Amino acid sequence: MSDAHDEHESAIKTPKQLIVAVLAGFIVPIIIIVLLVKYVSSNTTTGAGSNSQSPESIAARISPVANEGFTLIDANAPKVLQTGEAVYKAACAACHGTGAAGAPKFGDAGAWGPRIAQGYDTVLKHAVEGLRGMPAKGGNADLDNVEVARAVVHMANASGGKFKEPEVKAAASASAEASAK
């Protein structure tokens, strides 16, 4: 029987070692938990004499985010319609300047010829609603149909077309004048 007992030797040989192991089993996790709580709950405080929490310092820190890169627009103001060239540069040039995705290049009479032959209304409809790889309004949903029409006239006329610049309806300009009062 003593042979079977020898097979299961333990690192703990004395009662003193057993007491130390049990206490370590309780105390070590408690110390770890206390240290973790202290670490998580500690916050960095500003030193005495620091002005980092003053309203001026806070305003200076958030100023680059709050004030730069934003243009505030009055939503009630009448919309100022862009020229065809401005719309072309902002929305159309990315594809029509390089011919990306099969778009006819600006000034390429050979590529624009068949489109111009379809007529102004068809070309405008394709520009407003989108066609194949081209999104509606060139991907800028904020554009007014008159602005898109001006861009179509600008691109087509640069490629040999003889389209007439679209007229802004009198009702639109009258409502713009009424809202300005």
C-alpha cells in the first residue's frame, strides 16, 4: 500500500506549505482584482496651476473641428444656379474628362456625334436619370435639372453641338424674388 501512495506525490509536503498555498490561492486573485479596479478607475487629473480645463483652452482644442471646412448655407435662401462649366468641373469632369467607364470625353466630336444626333431632350433625359455606368445627375443629387441641362449644353456644344442654353422658368425666378423679400 505504501507503493501506491508513493505514486501520487505532491509538491505540498507539510501542513505549513498547505496553509501558504491556500492563502496564496485566495490572496493573489484578490490583489489582482484590487489592482485592476484601481487601474480602471484611476483618471488623469490636471495638475495644480494648469489651465487645460478653462473655457478658452477647451475652445482652442475643439476649434479646428468646429470651425474649419464647413460652409454654412441658409436653407431658406433661394438657390443660386451654377453655370454649365461649373457643374461640369464639379460633377462631370471626373468621367467625361478622362473617358472613364465609356463616357464620351469632353470636346471629342466623334464620341459626342451620335449622342448629339439623338437630340437635346434625349441627352438631357440620360443625364438627369442616368444611363448605364453614369449615375443620375452625374452622382450629385443636389443639382437642379436646369444645372444639369446647362452642363449637357456645355459639353455637347464643346463637341460640335448647337444646343441652346436652357432658360430658367419665370415662375422659379419670381418665387426666388418673393422669398428674398
